Amino acid sequence: MTIDPQQVLRLFMLALCVWREARGESARGKRFVAQVIRNRVEDSRWPAEYIGVILQPFQFSAFNRGDPNALKFPAEHDPAWAACVEAAVAVLSADVPFTSANHYVVDAHRPRPTWFDDNKVVAREGAHVFLDI
């Protein structure tokens, strides 16, 4: 069996982003967060690879300097980690997207970001609102 280090890194970073951003969300919410990243990878407005999208400055708060989640990593037996890996695998292997969203925000976040547009909301799941902008 051959293991592609780039695929492993892509899966790890996608799962880590989901864990940091949505570990308390439902399986659907986790998949939606992962799908936002895939949708950006597939959109020419963003970098064409997962790590570039995830680490792009000020896009995913859990990777921003000073964010409390930026230095957190899952514990070895964290059940939320397994669920985040499952969400990442589902999105990476899906033929049909789980959502068309390319943005999301915590619903309770006020004031809304300048890019937020009620007309662009495509889903609400758990604490997040998902938008296709």
C-alpha cells in the first residue's frame, strides 16, 4: 500500500480546521464547514489547494494569531476528532457537494461581517449560518 503524504496532510489539515471551527456541531454541521473549504479550493477566487485556503489570513478564525483555538489540538481519544476526520473524509470523497456555501459565520456574531448578505444564506446548521457569496 502506498501512502501519499500530500493526501494525508490535506486530510489532517481539513479535519483540524473542522475540529477547531466546529467540533461541537452536528455531523452535518461539520461536513458543511469542510465543504466550505472544498468549495473555495474549487473556486478561482481562492488558493487551489486545501492548506492554502485554510491558512489564508483572516479566513478561518481558529488559525488566526491570538485566537484561543489557534494553539489547540485534539487529544488522542477525543471523539470529536474522529467525527471531524469522518467529515473531512466524506467531503474529500463526495461526488456531489453537501452545500454550495463558501462562507459561514457564527449565527450569534454581531455585528455581521461586511460580506454577510441575508439573500445569500443557503443553510443554517447548529451555531453557523452558511452563505454562497
